[in-house]
Amino acid sequence: MTQATILSHGTMHCFPTGLRDEQDRLVNVEVSAVVYDGQRLILASDKPIPGAERSAVFAMDISDQGIPDDTTLEYFTAGPIARATKYEDFALTADGKYVLATTGFDRIDNESHDLNDYNHLLIWPLGEPDKVKTVDPDPRDGVEGSLELRSKLNAAIGKPYYKIEGLAAIPGKQGDGLLLFGVREQGNAHDDFEYVCRVVGAHYKITADGNLEFVDELRSLYRFDPGQFEGVRHVCGLSSLEYDPFNDRLYLLTSFETEIEGVEHIGGYLWVMALEDFAANKSPALVIDAEGAPLEFEHKAEGLAVLDKARLFVAYDNDRHMGLGDIDERDERYACEAPYTLLEMTS
């Protein structure tokens, strides 16, 4: 059994308080992706953050105790990073030398390129976001987006509608890496789908110019049903994947957003499995809390980062839900604040 102990909770200021968009609407941060690059946290909101000096992707230092320092906030403003929309997960390449970022791939306009920004896989060298490149772009010059990758996802997932919310790179057998995409939703349309916990992927290599290239076919690799586990009280979809290189295992984060008798319920669960169990299509282990019950987050857990051999950082995307619960003694967060939890893992 793998147990999680809560070390601390808190909130991060991700932009100035009271920031408004061009329609004079209050901007709400919705952190859906986080990765630790060995020096600082890189985070992303799945909604735009307006301002020429800002973007939806930003970084901040963390203390030795794992607490983010939002006074060190830095936005990543390179063109492809600023253009991509609806970020859902980050990952490091299996060798730890590059950062990968994926959007949701949950919409496309087949008659124009208006929605291409929602279809991006990006890569940049660690610590050098200005050298960002788009992975698997459309071969036509000047057309932004990972549109060739979208075609491969279409074939691997086999549904006209889907949403990507997980991304992880694990070591491959031949010295290359295996890139994993986590599928949260799939179905016929955005209003006709099921929540799933499914993984598709393919082996990759890094090219001489610092881009990622797939070396075999994108295919379905893994699927499990959280509802088959005792103690899981809500229908979940996959919300993040994270490779733990310190323990050579894979974490899977799931979240839920349901309404029961007119009351909204949000939250999530954490799962862990050895890489050999993933390859053998075995079930993951549901992480438990200090009392031995399934660890159930009170907020919608969407981002997961491995800090070291024992500690995990969990970021929440509560959409328009402003309550803080146990995160803070205040009743509500500011729209610019993102809640988080720091966990210690023991087996």
C-alpha cells in the first residue's frame, strides 16, 4: 500500500489581483498542469491570462520545504507558448533534458484553422523556453498546430471527440522514450461522451534540432476503471500522468465534477503503479491517507509534479468554484489564486 501524508496546503498568486480581460470580465486562474524541472515549478492555466507580458504558462521558485514562492513569478511568452490554448499537462522527457507541454486536443474546425491553438504538443530544452518547437506540425508552411499528431491521436483513440489531459514520458526498451497521452473524455461529441482513464502512446526520439519525432505508431496502451475500486465514490476521468524517475513508477491522477441532488461535488484520487505493471496492463494501486482510507482530494486535482523521492506537488483547477475548504482559513480564494497541496509518499 502507498500512503500519502499531507505536509501543507496553500495558494499561489498567478497574476495581479483583479486582472480583467478585454471584455472587462474578471480573469480566473485554472491551473491544469505542473511539472518540476529540478529548480522551479512550471505551471499552466487552461484559460488564457491576458496581457502582452503574460501567457498561460509561468514558473516560480519553490523553497526547500516545497512551498512555491509566487514573488518569483515569470511568464513564458515565446510565440508558440503564448499562442497555444487550453494547456492540460506537462512532462519532462525520459532523460530529463526537455519540457513537453500538451493542450487538450478537444476541438478542431475542419473548415478553417480557427481552433488550431487547441491542438499543440510543444517541446523546449530545460531552462530555455524561448527555444520552443511545435511537435508534429502540419507540413504546410505557416499553419500552426500539431495537426499531424492530431491525425495520429484520431486513429489511436478511435472516437470523433476526445480530450487529452495527461502527458508523461517513460524510458523505452531500446534507449529511446515512450510518450504517454492520458485520455479523460471520449465519445461522439463534446456533449456526448464518457469519462475514461485511458492511455495511448508511441516511442519517440529527440532530433538533432531539438524536436521530438515519433518512431513507431501511436496506439492504445492502457485503460482502467476507477469505479471498480472500493471507496471510489464518484465517476472519474484521468486528469494527469506523472513519471517518478526516483522510484521508477507512474502516478495517475483522476478527478471528478458531478452534481448530486443539485449539489456540486468536485475532487480527485491518486493512483500509483510500477512500470512493469503498466506494461502488463495490471491495475494501479489507489493511494490511501493516514487513516488507511482512499485519499480523496476535496478539490479538483488536475496537475501533479514529482519533487523528489518522497514528495508530490498537487495543483487544483476548481474552475469557477471559489471555496478553499481545508486549504486556507479564508472562505474563498481570489480569482488570481490557485490552491495546491504538498504530499509525502510512503510505502
